[in-house]
Amino acid sequence: MLHHLANDSAGAAENMALDLLLLENYPDNAVARFRHYTWNEPAFTFGLSQNWQQTWATTPAQCALIRRPTGGGVVSHLDDWTYTVIIPFAHRLCQAHATESYKVIHQALTEALHRQNIPAELVPCPGNNCATDEPKPPAHKPGICFVAPEIFDVVRPCDGQKIAGAAQKRNRHGLLVQGSIAKAVTGTNTDWQKFELDFATLLADILKCKTTAQPMPVFEKALFSETVARFSSKAWNERH
């Protein structure tokens, strides 16, 4: 089963806390989870292993800057369509190589765009080892992630402009995928409500399950506050 969770809007630390709680504290960890959410403040997020000082230097001072629990580079959430997919630990896709899960989820996303006549394709693998290589952000000084598409990112065929990217985290609870779509690149006629429904259906298809609408779970107050505080902390965000 894929639980299609109700949309929500929150601050950057709250959104990252909710994603981690959905991975590690969901009431039914045997089901997949999918949610689209929005941001109630100008925000950027950056990957787990990124350098804080270099990242801080590339982002506007007036925006929240929060370290994600997943990898990847710097992502602007000023005008994006943000989503999270969580795959149970026992599912085949959670056990697959990171590049495979990245590719499969982006294939579903690409098909959802095609259903609105939006041209999109995946960046191909340049060699023979993509099944075992982890998608990585560029090795040079960190910058905005959408500037440099990586293997199996979603791009616009005409000019290679990046449409969508994602970052992943695997642990004993399952696979967390945090994804972002650049709304400006898809065009102004995108029906995002239809896209969300199509994307959820296609995700359920690749997971070989049915989808059902569910409200967001209400996490225990102390646990939620503690997790938000962690993502808000200097120790988390500015760690080396």
C-alpha cells in the first residue's frame, strides 16, 4: 500500500523533521508513504555531507538554510514543487542500489510530466557502472543543485535544463527520498494537482501496490519538538 498523505505547509526545520519522522516513526512502517508539501518561509536546504561555510556563502542571507537528513547539494525552495517518498525497508527498491531507486522514481516523475505534454527525460548513464554508483553532487565548490544535472536527474530535452533532482537516505527503517521540481522550467500551464495524483498513481504502479489517501499523522508533541530543535540547531547545521 502507498499512503498518499495530505498536503502540508511548514517552515524548513519543521519540514525536515516531518520527513525524518515519517521515515522512522510512522504508525505503519510496512507501507510506502508519499507527500507533497510547501514552505511557509523562504528556504534553502543542503545535503548531509555538504560544507556549511561554503553553502552559507552561496545562499541568500534572508533565507532559512537547513541541513537535510539526505545527501545531495544545495536546493532552493523559493519556487519549487517539493515531495517525499518513503519505501519500506523490506521492499525490493529499498534493497536496490541507490542509483536504481533514483532512476525508477524519476522515471515515474517523468511519465507524470509527459501526461501534461511537458517534455522531460533522464540524464543517461555515461558508462557501464551506473547500477553501483551513488548519485553525487558535483565535486567542485557547492552551488545551487539545479545548475548541474547529474545521472538520472530529469531534464528538458531541448537544452538540458534541469527539471527535477532528489536526495536519498537509507537506514533500518527504509528509504527516504526527498525530491524537488523547478516549477519555472516546467512552464506556467502545469496542473500541479493533476501532476500530484498522476505521480502518486505511477509510484504505486512501480511499487506494485494500491494508493490510498491518508491524513498526516500527528506525532507525539515532545518527539516532534525535539526533532525540530535538532534540525534548527547550530550543532546540526554547522557541523563539519
